[in-house]
Amino acid sequence: MLFPALSAYRDWGLLTLRVAVGIIFVVHGWAKLPGLMTVGQADGGGGSMALFFGIQGIFETVGGLALIFGVGARLVALLFAVIMVGAIIVKHTMFPTPFMASTTTGWEFDFVLLAANIALLLAGPGALALYPRARQASAVQSNPHAARR
């Protein structure tokens, strides 16, 4: 291993990834929330899209906060990965957007968020998370050998 000493900081790396991805989803979700206010005012099919984006905004905001704190992180990462697959498909099919473009945002950002969420899904939130810490504490009380890895 090239940097064996850095393995001791694995949980800090997962925390950094969780916070970065969580902040991105909170900011993007928060921006979609005003769509809920315009649902009743929209004409035609616009109301259903405003409702869809409003609900997605709630999930991204709440899910982003949950990811930051490590509560339900694997489930949130799975659902965020599904959202990112959908975003990539929409950008690739409805708006023929290349991976990278000089005049518009390509889908490279969506691809990185997909990869980050898959990494969090597979690795878990790490020890610096609220949920695993609470679960580990109760497991240690009932079984002292559960704390060992």
C-alpha cells in the first residue's frame, strides 16, 4: 500500500464525502422548493411538473441533511443514485447533451454524483455518523465483542 498511514483516516474520508454530496443535494433541493408554491398557479401540465420538482426538492433537502449527519445514509445514497441515473438519462435523451460541453453543463457532474453515491452505498457512512454510532453503542452494551471489527 502506498499510503498505509492514511487508512486510519478512512472514516474522515467518508465524512468528507458525505458532507460534500449532502451540501450539493441540500442546495439543489432547496432551489426546487419554490416550485411547490406555484403548483396551484401553473397552467396546463406545468402544475404536475412543479409538484414533481417540489417533492424532489423536499427529498433532496431532507436527504442531503440526513446524508451529512449519516442517518439512513445507505438508503439515501441509493435513492440519490437513482435520481442521478434519471438525470443522466434525461440529459442524454431529451436534451442531447454530451458528457462535457463548452456551451452548457454536460452530464459529467451528474456522473460524479452518481459515483459518489454508489461509493457511499457500498462503503456505508463510516464511524463518524449519528446512526451507526447509536447502533454500535447499543450493540456493544448487549454484546461486548460486537465492537471488534
